[in-house]
Amino acid sequence: MHPTVRRIPRLLTRHIDGMLLGLIVLVMGLGLLVLYSASNANTARVTAQLANMMIAVVVMWVFANIPPHYLMRLAAPLYVAGVLMLLGVAMYGEVAHGARRWLDLGITRVQPSELMKIALPLALAWYLHRHEATLRFTNFAVATVMLIVPVALIARQPDLGTALLITASGFFVLFLAGLSWRIVAGAVLGSVVAAPFVWSLLHDYQRQRVLTLIDPAQDPLGTGYHTIQSTIAMGSGGWTGKGWLTGTQTHLDFIPERTTDFIFAVYAEEFGFAGSLVLLALLLLVIARGLFIAANAPTLFGRLLAGAITLTFFTYAFVNMGMVSGVLPVVGIPLPLISYGGTAMVSICLGFGILMSIATHKRLIQT
């Protein structure tokens, strides 16, 4: 075999973090397994999800091979493009189910809020990296404005779930950059004081979600239905679960949105507490690997971006599981790498690709 041919596998995988990839593939495999049951053995849907995963892995590979200094050059243009598209959504976006979230570009429709999930932490990490030697309150104030602008536009659509996720991703960048605990405490206190005003700004359905969290039984066939049925399913799984393909709540159609937002209820019913611990362990290992990459990144840009991507992944999983188990309001956030859907899968794997780039281009950056 020609030496060049023998080098192809190494060239294709030299910027892939093997441990992170292995964990991602394991979680995706569990996702396909539970999706097959949740969709009532719908092979077309499972095949479509497998195609989504393959596209996501290709996107991950592409971004893993882009050196971080090139990503830095993309940060400002991506952020500006994302904000302009959000403004376009506010003025010309398509309305569906009472929300204006999509922008028709003629050849395709895009959801700019998905772009901001990556563009915002990328831009904040770039900005704070540029001012690394002289970071002061003014820089954090500018970064906060950079955060507030897209979040306000997304919340206006309205898309509270995505707005909260993007707020979290931006906050993680600021916190990891050294934001003072006094400022954090002040922001928390300010949020508590502003809560009545924020409550008055919420839409009726958003208020109802909070009230349903407190007492789902007040509307068991309406707003409380999702929470009641998902908690019944999780509780009925017991320690070892009812078995794959034999979940009664699932296959008698009691669990709503069971292939997307509430797929964890299907998993918990069929694989029980023990199976849930296995999934939690895999997700925690993914998070631990991401934080390890962040801690060992050679630049502030790499540390901030890797940390924000990893902690945002944690937020996805935490909010979804909390929502399904009834300890958080229902906000329509999928379980990462598990729930059916292509857009979220691609955006999550794009973030993992950036993590791999930061992990495997360290020597190039240091030299």
C-alpha cells in the first residue's frame, strides 16, 4: 500500500478527540434506541434521525479541522450577521403557531436564533480575548450589551426557551472571564426585585407554565398534562424499567411530544432508574471531557469558548430533564443528542467540533 494511502486515516482523524467522539456516539446510539420505541417502531423516523446524526458528525469534523485563530476571525462577522437576521425576523419573519422565528431567504428558511447559540459565545470570547491584558468593568459592560441585544430580539419572537439558553451561554463566557462575584450577586438580587415587572411582561401561556410547575393538577387535561404524564411514566419505570418497547405510558400514547422534548420520560419508563443513571453518567463524562479541554486550552479565547460550549450542553440536559421530571417549567428544550430533530443536533455537534479544534490545535497555537 502506498504510504500516502496509509496516511489518509490519520489525516482524517488527527483533529478528532477520540474520547469525546466515543462518548458522543454512545449517547447517540442510546438516542436511536429510545427513538425507535418512542416512535412506535417507525423506521422512517429513525432513519431520518440517523441521517441527521451523520450530517451533524460531518459538521463536527469540519469545525474540528478549523484552527481556533480562524474561528476568531469569524466571530465578529457571525455575530453581526446573526443580529441582522434577528432584526429581519422581527420585521419580515414568518409567523407560525403564534411566534415569529423563521426568516425566508428565498432559497431556504433559517432560524437565526440557532445561529446565535454559537455566534454569541464565539463573539464574547473573541472580544474578551482581545482585551485580556486590560480586562476591566467597561469591557464586561460592553460584553453584557452584546449579550442583551440578541437575547431581547429572541425573547420578543417569543422564544423564551432559546432566549434563556443563549443568556446562559453568554453568562458562562463572562463568568469564566472573571466576572466579579459581587456583580453576579447584584444581578441575582436585581432579578429578584424585577421579578414582578418581568411577570407582567410574560405572555399568558408563559405565566401558565410557571403556575403549572407549582401545581400541575390545577389543569390536568390542559397545561398540566405534559408534566403529569411524564412524571407518571418516569415513576412507573421503577428501578430497572418496564423493558425496551414495553413502556405502557409510551405505547398507549399518554406521553406528549415523546420523540422530542419528552423523550427522557420514554427512556426512564423503559430503562428505569438504573438506565437513567447510565445515561447521566455518559452525559457527565461528556461534560467532564469538555471542561478538561477548556482547562487545558492555551489561550483565553479557547478557555472561554470551550467552557461556554460545555456548560451550555450541561444546561440543555439539566433543563430538559428538570422539565420532564416536573422540577422546572416546560420551555421546549430538547435533550441533547437524544431528542429527534436535525437543527439542534447539528448545532450541538458544531459546538463539539469547536471543542475538538481547541483540544487538537494546541501546539499550533503555542508556536
